[in-house]
Amino acid sequence: MNSVSWPGVLLNIDMIQVMRRLPPRIPMDEYEELMERLKDIALVRQVGGLLSWDQEVLMPPKAAALRAEQLAWVSKEGHVRQTDPKIGELLEKLEGERGLDEVQMANVRLARESYDKATKLPTEFVTELAKHNSKSVISWTEAREKNDFSIFRDDLAKSIELARKKADYLGYETLRYDALLDLYESGLSVSRLDPLFQGLRDNVAPLIKAVNERGERPDMSWVENNRWSQEGQEALSQRVSEAIGFDFEAGRRDASTHPFCGGPNPDDVRWTTRYSEIDPFGSLYGSMHETGHGTYEQGRPRNLDFQPAGTANGLGVHESQSRLWENQIGRSLEFCEWSLPMWKEHFPENMSGVTAEQLWKSVNLLEPSLIRVEADEATYNIHIMIRYEIEKMMISGDLEVDDLPDKWDDMYEEYLGVRAPNRSLGVLQDIHWSMGAIGYFPTYTLGNLYSAQLLAAARRDLPDHDEQVRNGEFGPLLEWMRTRVHRRGSILEPADLIEEATGTPPSPEAFVEYLEKKVERLYGITA
Amino acid sequence: MNSVSWPGVLLNIDMIQVMRRLPPRIPMDEYEELMERLKDIALVRQVGGLLSWDQEVLMPPKAAALRAEQLAWVSKEGHVRQTDPKIGELLEKLEGERGLDEVQMANVRLARESYDKATKLPTEFVTELAKHNSKSVISWTEAREKNDFSIFRDDLAKSIELARKKADYLGYETLRYDALLDLYESGLSVSRLDPLFQGLRDNVAPLIKAVNERGERPDMSWVENNRWSQEGQEALSQRVSEAIGFDFEAGRRDASTHPFCGGPNPDDVRWTTRYSEIDPFGSLYGSMHETGHGTYEQGRPRNLDFQPAGTANGLGVHESQSRLWENQIGRSLEFCEWSLPMWKEHFPENMSGVTAEQLWKSVNLLEPSLIRVEADEATYNIHIMIRYEIEKMMISGDLEVDDLPDKWDDMYEEYLGVRAPNRSLGVLQDIHWSMGAIGYFPTYTLGNLYSAQLLAAARRDLPDHDEQVRNGEFGPLLEWMRTRVHRRGSILEPADLIEEATGTPPSPEAFVEYLEKKVERLYGITA
């Protein structure tokens, strides 16, 4: 048996590290010194990534308090390094430098963004924010449980006030809300988002209405009247993820209450899913979603390890990769044709007599509902659009907190034709605002739009795409994403990356077209 | 679905941390400042503890290289903090201080020990050592594979030379080897160990010889002729560990190639075992061993979190807790009587007709063998004694490296009556020396002696001990250990802790007596 503390081994690691630091170095120029500091920050994050993964997936319950201390320690170590004035000095010198190449320029630009975001908020303000958010999550939780918005009302009002203040510290050109959007996707603004959501509102909302009025619901009895074993779901998840190209030598699949993709680095990418015995789609499509995130992480440019230019490019592009596999591929008829034999292998009784067409219709059940996280791919973006419009109005002052709950319900009625019977199913459903995450929601929709735009572009290069999906050959599409998206890291701004990869700036067109075609094929409805 | 990076959450943690640091502090006195610094070091270790656990248990294979970077980073962060000259200054002031209580004195003493150990070795020397150990593990691995000592010979010679140098840096009173022993158990020395091993040599070696000559082997056919399902072994491991009192709300059981007990802190103690379908004892007794380590960690004095006085007390005492449950309890007839129904429940066919007495005899198979890690509880200490004597001679210069392999074989023949047919089964079997861990082995035997001594003392307070074990009531014994050992942390030196708990200084007597009684009961042999 090994002993509990392995002092020999630990000693060894100490020594190796000291050894690495010793050899006489040539004097570093500014760029090298910046890279060294960024590597240090990246390592802190990797360590934090593992601690967080473990916390979500398998930490024993009593460990929570001390894990919070460890995470706070990691966070503090990261913060101290990120706000080191030496980084500011290095950046100033490098920003005046000519002759930096594309990657070097990206690193300097991204390091500047992080440095500014970390240093522009005064410590007292960050403290106030942290205190308030802790309090706010608690009042939100209670309000949702008791179905009483008034419990959360004051804290939300304060959150909005603080979000405005945050925007003022961060700075913006036109709208305060732009500063908040930029926190989650670099360069994002209302002027860029408005046309995208406009396109969705004009085209998708009527489509949903038409489907809704038609009132045709696919036969879901074969799904709902059966029990689905976890074993079978796990096997399906695993096989599909492998077929897509997720490398399980450099990652893991686990179960967790809240599915996510995390882990410390591209060699160690860990995604989770959850299993329900009454719904076999949640685990499979969740797995495809997280596999999409995971392949992006695994495909990062490895010559840029520890550099900001080598990281995945913002939340919108990340979500495009998850949505691509989950929806654009996973909910296609061709994918259902390919996966049907696997379904039948793992659930022979449940799947007896079910055709690929039936499977396809069932995974594409299009139905307006109240809850965002349960929405189908058409209505989902309307959920986001509503939140976006509300956030804009709240930050600008055009909507008072007291008017919010009814405004929420009215907008759901207007755009989705459903009205929440209570606040918990309405305005209180999402945690984001209680955590101070205002400006986050739109990245979800960006992901959907990007994914459609990317697939449309990929199709031009892959004329046999449908046939390949039908045969379970996902390599060509993954390789296309590797080249055009994954390996480009964060060298370009997200919008520029999309334009480089697809030939056009971000636009809702491809997504609308995709949805129209799908609805036509599914329901015979033409836009 | 959650996104890949949860920026909202991470931001929150940042803020909470900053918040914690902000409130105006009263000026710290030296003791408080020392405690704050030690807490910081403890947190680094906790983080390292989780990274190491994950590496052993579930990290995907390609993640190895970057995990090494993360561990090196953690190690460096720990080293920088541990060797901060400010700690030296604080210690100097505090060592002159009167009016410290027992715990405070222990903290100062232990902090001094760590500080000295971390600072006494010059960086260049640590570098040389690290380089050499890395090289040495490789040559040892090759030598063992090829069964050729000459491949390892030069590196081992150098390791001994470096170990001597290390001892000189650390300082010692009488023997160089004492400085090395002290690294793994504070205060340990040849003058303390010699009488212990003498007692074992004089009493245990003849006992083994007598059993051996008798040539009676218990009937192992029911074990060897069956296949043992992992499922059944897992259930047994879990139930026994729970019965002993391991808290699975504050810990985990997993599988790993090399069983160990680790994890970051007393709220998160993680032990592992391994399963073999031809041997059901390895997993159960391994689980009891690691459960022993685990209950010690979970029982630490929680009012001393993050303080050296609140940690487990050295490798010998730690091993006493694992050996207690594995051997003293686990291989008792009473335990076999209690566990037999569980065995039958999980392996009804294999166990059909097997009696508690048969089970007891089988788990106590006493048989001299070549390999330490497979040895029974009687011969085990002879394996350690041989290594101890050899280390002493090598460090003092009384044994040349070229004479080592034959000396090894001769000693095995003399004390165990077996001779290795080749070097891999002889002198090359253990990794320790290749890692530079000279002085480590004796703590294994200390654990065995302490465990017997502790149980003998506990029996005086627990007159119904045997009956309690027979009924699976392990609470009274665990509580005794909690009070006398676990909750005392590292407040006393290990030897003083044993004396406080048992009334006598460390001695081989209880162990010898225990073994004599057992052999008499098993084989009818009286010493």
C-alpha cells in the first residue's frame, strides 16, 4: 500500500520545478516576459478548472466549505497576477511596438482586454458587487421557491444599479449595455445584436405561430410510454461522442446534475450529461452539445498553449460548436437514419417498429413553452430575445423593476403565445440576474446563429455532407471546423472569425433559412 | 445547458475573495501572521492534494504532461511560501516568546521543522538531486525489467552519495542516517529504531521459522478455485468501511492501480482500492487499510484547521491506523465471524460451506515470500528490517553498492529462508531508493508496532472489545482512537503521542505478544 502523503514523490516534484527554473536565462524582452506572466495566469486557471469540475461532479457534500476556500485562493492568486501593474507597463511598451505578427498582436490585444477588465473596477466596488450577489442569489432562490417576486425585487433593483455602475467603470461609446455585452463576447454591442434579433423576430416568430396554429403534434407515445435505461443512454452517448471525434484519451464523460463541459486544458476536457428514465433525448442531445464544446477545446492550436490567442474564442463561438452537433447535425433526418440502428441495439423493445422518420419528428417536437432550458431550437431564441430586450430596457431605465414581471409575461404571450401562471415559471426562472450576469443571455443566440452560418459555409466545401452524416462520417465536418474555427483560437475577434470562416459577417439569414426548410420538411409549412 | 466557462460564477468567486480581504484589520501580532502564512501554505497543499488524487484515479492519459506542469506550479507556489525569510524572522521572535500554550508551541515547533527542511538544502543541491532522481527512476525501471542490477548500479551509488550530502546539510547528532529518518518521522533515529527491530528479530524471526518448519498450510482451495466478482468485492469494501466509521459524506471510495488514501482535507478524504477476480482479500483488506488512514484524516482536530498542529502525526502513526483496521481487527477471528454473513450474501456460491474459522485461517496465511508488498503481517516486518539494516550500512559506508545484491539475498535467506532467483525479485523490487527515499521504509514497521501497542491499551479501556468486534460494533474502538490519537493531531512528537496514548514509549512488545498469541491460536505453536 502506498502511504497517505507520498513525501518522496512530492519532494521530487519540488525538485523538478526548481531545476527547471535554474538554468541561466538570456535577458527576456517585454513580449517574452508578458508571455511568461500569461502562462502563470493560465496555469492558475487550469488548476481552478479542475477544482470546479471536481466540485460539480464528484466532490463529497461536506467538502463544500473548504472547496470554496480553495477556489477563493486560486481566484485570488489569479487576480493578483492579472492586476500586476507590471503587466500594464509591458502592454504599454508592446502596444507601441511595430513588427508584431498576427498572433503576437492578438496576444497583446487580449491581454489588454483582460488587464483592463480586471483593473478598471475599484476594489471597493468589486467587494460591494460580491456581497450583493451573494445576498441576491439567496433572495432569488427564496423568491422562486415561494413564487413571490417581491422577495427578490429590491435586490434586483440594486443589481441593475450596480450593473450600470459597472458599465460606467468599464466604459462604452454609445450605450451602457454595450459595456456589459462586451464582458461575455469581445466586441459585442447593441448595434450588432439588434439586427440579428430583428431578423429572428421577423422570421422565426411567425413560423412558430404557423406551426402552433396547425396544431399537429408528432406521435410521442413511443417515447413517453416507455422507460429508458441509463445503461442504454450511456452507451448511446459514448458511441455518438466517439463518432463525432471527441478524443477520450484526452477527456472524460461523467454524470452531473447540471451538464457542462470543463476541465483544465485541451488534453483534459471533461463533459457531463444527465440521465432521465422517462426522456432518452436529454442525455443524448446534451452529450452532443457538450461534445461540441469539447471538440472545440481539444482542437485549440497547441503551439499557442498558455497564450490568450490559443484559447477558444468567446461564448458565442463556443456555443456555435455545441449547437452545431446538438441541433444542426443531431436533429437532422440523416443523423436519425444513421443513429437508428444504435437506438435499436440499446433499446430493442422500446424501439421496435420505430422508423428514422418517427425518431426525427420526435426529436424535433416544436412547441412553445415557458421554460428556456427546455425549449426547442426554434422557440429557444425567442426566449433569449425577450431577455435581451428586457435587459436593454432595464439598463437604459426604460423599464422599471416593478413593471418587469408583467412585461415578461406580456412578451411571452406576444411572441410565444403562452403566459406563465406564476412568477416562478416566468421572470424568476433563470439564475443569471441574481448572479449579476446581465449581458450574458445573448451569447446563447449568437451560438445558434453562428452554427447555422458555419454549417451553410461548410456545406459549400463538403458537397456530400448529408450522405456523410447518413453514414456516420463526421470527420470531414469536424476537420472543417478544426481548420476554420478551432485552430484559429482567439487570433481574431469573434465576429471577424465568423466572417473569415464563412465569407460573411454574422447574420441571422442562415439560421432562418435552416429553420424554414426544417419546418417545411417537418410540417409542410412554407414561410 | 451551462456554457463551458461560467464567467459569471468565476467572477463571483473573485469578488467574494476580494471582499474577504478588505475589512480593516487590527494589526497582527507575530503568531497571527505566522498562522496566516501557514494557512496559505496549507491551501496550496490542499489544491495539490486534489490534483494528485485526480492524476492517480481518473485523469485521461494524454493529460499527463500538463498535469505535471500544474503540479510543478503548485509545488513552486508552496516552496516559495515555505522558504519566505519572513517565516524565519517570525519564528525567531516566537521561539523567544513565553506564554504560548501547548498548541501554539507545537505550531511553532512544526513550522520551524518545515522551514529548516525547506531552507537548509541549497537550491543547486536540490536541483542536482531532482535531476538525478528523475534519471534514477528510469534506470531502476529498466534494470528491473531487464533483471540486471548493473544498469542501476551507478545511479544507486550516486543516490547514496547524495543522501549522505543531504544528511550533512540537514544536520545530525550521531549518525548521518538519523537525519534521513527524521525526514519521514520527526525525532526518529537509529538509537530509537535499533531496539525495536532487535525485538522483532529476536522474537518474530524464530516464530516464522517454527511455522515454516511445521509446514501446515491452511486450505486455500475455496479461495483459489473460485472467481470473485468485482461487484461483490465493492459491496463488501463499502459496507465494511461504513461499519468502521468512515464518513462517506466527507470522502469517497474509488479504484486505482496503486491503492492509496489522499484528497485535500478532512472534509474530503478519498481512498482507493483495486480488485482482482482471483483474490478477494486484496480489495477488502486494502480497503480496511485505507479506511484506517481515512478515519485518521477525518478525525483530525477541526479547531486546528490549516495549522500544522492539526495535521496527522507523521507516517508511523498514520500507518498504525491503517494497520490497526487491516490486521489487528480485520484478521481477527471475531471480525471473520462478523463478516462471514456478508461474504455469504455477496458470494453465495463461492462461500457455501465456508466457516468463520476457515475464513480466518485463509486471511492469515503465514508464508515467507520474496516480495514485500505481498507479505503477511508476520513476515512483513522482516522485509522492512532487512531494508533498514541495509540502508544503515550503505549510508555509513559499511556496505558497498557492488556487494548489495548478494547481501540482500543472503539476508532474505537468513531471516526468511527464501532466496531470490533473480535481481528483480530481490534488490530491485522496490521503487523507493531510485526516488531518493532513503529512511522511509522503517515507518512501515513503526506503524505495525504502534498499532499493536495502541490496541493493547485500548483493550484495557474496552473490556468488551472482542464481543464488540464480533457484533460489528466498531464505534467504541474508533472513538478511543479519535480521543487518544486523531484529535491530538501533531501537538506532540510521534513517540510522545504513543506514550501519552498507551502509557509506555514505543516498544515491540505488544506486537510480539499479539503475533505469538495469534500463531499459537492458528498453528498451536508456542513461542
